[in-house]
Amino acid sequence: MSLEGLGALAQRLERRAEVARFRAHPGEIARVHADRRLVASGVSAARQVGLDVVAGREVDGYVSASVLDQLVVEHGLAPASMSEANIALRIVPGDVWEDFLAGRPHAPAAVVALDLAEEPDPRSQAAGKGLLARLEREAR
């Protein structure tokens, strides 16, 4: 896949999920990350796909729309602005969850890369774009 191909893929996947941002008590972060209903992505899965980006006290991941409300209540999550949030939940329809994400420890590398590339943090953006470039080289 060429860089143009990756760019087109990124545009097609731009609406891959609705992102909801929340604030959790700092003591709840590890519990959210370990919740089996969440598939880690972005900064929460960067190490697993070989990137030197370490998640601080935040969680980024995909969740099925069918369990969102339950997850929010169980972990005491409160809606938050991007600047105040420490949890980003990328909400996908149940069929997408079942077909592509269910049972995975983290999102596929290309998805992790796209999620990082969309972050406001320049270091995360650079890591995501670098991973996309690496994936493209490996695909040749």
C-alpha cells in the first residue's frame, strides 16, 4: 500500500468510531484499562505494537455501544472535555465489535497508529505517523 493508499485508508476510517471522553478517579484508571470489555488502542496499546510511547494516567480504547452505559456506571466515569479527560472510549456498533475487535488484547497496529496520529499531542502524532509509514514499508 502506498502512502497515498494509507492516506485514503485514514480518510475512510476517520469515522470508525464515535469518541466519548470521560474523567475517572486516578485510582480507577488501571481497572478501566484491564476491563475485558475494552480493547486498548492509541497510547494504551502503543507499547504492544512496538512504539516507545508510554501511557501515563489515561486510557484509550474501543468499546461496544452495547456495554458503554454499563462500563461508565461501573467505573464511575464522568463526561469530560478533551483537556480534562483521562479516558477516551471509541464506541463502535455491536456488529463491528464482534467482527473485528472482540477478544483482542489491543486494536490492530494500523488502528493504533491512526488513533495516535489523531491525538493533539505532537509526540503521539509523530509516533502514529511513523508506525503508519513502517506498516506501509512492511506491506510492500
